[in-house]
Amino acid sequence: GSNPIEGLGEERPKPPANPRRRWFESDEAALLLVAAERYTPKRDDLSAGMALPIFATLLLTGLRREEALGLRVGDVDFDGELVHVEPNQFRRLKSRHATRDVPLVPQLAAILRAYLERRRASAIPHTESLLFPSARTGRMFNPSKMMAGIARTAGYDPKALTCHSLRHTYTAAALQTTDGGQPISPYVGSQWLG
């Protein structure tokens, strides 16, 4: 695949010598979305139908792990087509640049609508509650086992898929598709990206 920072200078750091990926190409991301949809945890209570919604939220918003997992139901604005990222009772944000609104793309909106319909049917409708609560604790869900399971389902090394690699995937895709006129930093909550 193509490297979005190719040709930016020879001072680039070398990639880490571990199996963790920095980002996935669009065809790989699509394969991982299908794997997230097909993923079934060993114990049904571990992800309670959240694999695709969590994975898609991470991939299609570029949110940091705690930002995505600390979203409240009310942070998803279907009418405004936005995901609101702000501090709340479940988590703090990394920096002042992290408070932001991220576009809610139609694919993610459809996935989250279906997830919330299933969730409402299971009697957890409160808008101040976490979007992705742990079935066991009600607190923020830990997606580590789920992410490893999705990677295995797609035929990847379980260590290759992390929440952060999905953030990099979003950022790399945004850098490849931007015309230079629209900065992406407001969407990823970083002051370092133009």
C-alpha cells in the first residue's frame, strides 16, 4: 500500500520492531469491519453485540480509545451527523484540543442506530449512560480481548490490531483524501496535524 508520509524527508523515525501495525490500508480496514461483524466472543457477556459498533466507532471517527469507550449515548448526534467528544463523568480527555465534534459518517450512523435499537430492547435507554458499557460492571468496556478476536477472525496476528492502529488508519485515510485545504486536526484532537 501507499505510505501517506512517503517523501516527507529522510528524518522519519523507523517503525517499531514489533508486530503492532501503525495503520491499515482501506481494503484491510474493510476486511476488519467484516471480521468485527462476524466476531463472536467465547463468552457472550464479554462484548454483548458491541464488537462491530465499537470497532466501527474507532475506525470511522479516529477517536482515542478512552474517547470512544467513554462516549455517552447522548454524545451521538444523529440529526447533526456528529459525535461530540468532551470530558464527562466516565473519562477525562488527553488535552484541551481533544474536545471536538467529529463527523458521523452514514455507515457508522447506521451501525450505531442498529446497536442502540438492540440496546433499547434490552432496557438500557438512559441517554447519560455509556454508549459501550461493560456487561459485567456497567463501566467502560475493555476491548482488548475483542480486538484480538477480531484480528484472529480476519487472519491477522492478534497483536496487530489495537485501538491506536485504528486511529492511525483514520488519520492516514484522511491525509490521503484531503486536498490540503481542510485541516484534519479538529477531527483527531491533535494540534500537530494540519
